[in-house]
Amino acid sequence: MKDYCFDVIASVAAGISVDEIRAINNALFNLGATDYGIVEAGITIAISFIKEANTLVEAINLAHADVAAVDNLEVMPLDVELIELAIERQTAPRTRVSLNDI
């Protein structure tokens, strides 16, 4: 297993109370979120995680499901194919070409 660091993007429902915002903060802390800041409703937030998993996709899926279970948070859709493509591009060998060779 390996630790993966990433953010999950969510929006806080508009019109919720200070107590509900406090409950969201407590829930995120209990889920293992390492950095987040919800100070008002009706905003989009980035919730940082360090998750242990076999792959980055697995880690993101775990965190996405955790955040989706928190009341008054709406998680942005997850595109696993896009994540896998980004991972593939990062690990693909790169060839350097001179402009003179084009």
C-alpha cells in the first residue's frame, strides 16, 4: 500500500446553519481530511486527503465516497477515466525533439 495526497472538490449547501457547518467540519476531520476550511454555506471547497491505498484511483474513490456520505456536501462528479489517463501520461516515457527536427 502507498499514501496518496489529493483534493476532493465539493460544494456546501446554501442556507445551512453554523451548527451544520460545524458538523460538516467534524465529519471531515473524522474521515481523515488533512486540510479544509468551511466558513460559510453556498461555496465550493477543496478537501485535502492523504489516503492509503493500492492505487491513486482507489484512494480517490475511497475519499470521494467518504465525502459524499457527509450531509450538506455535494461532491463534484468523479471521472475515473480522466484520472487514469492523467496517471498514464505522467508515467509514459517522454521524447525530446528539437524544433530543427520538425
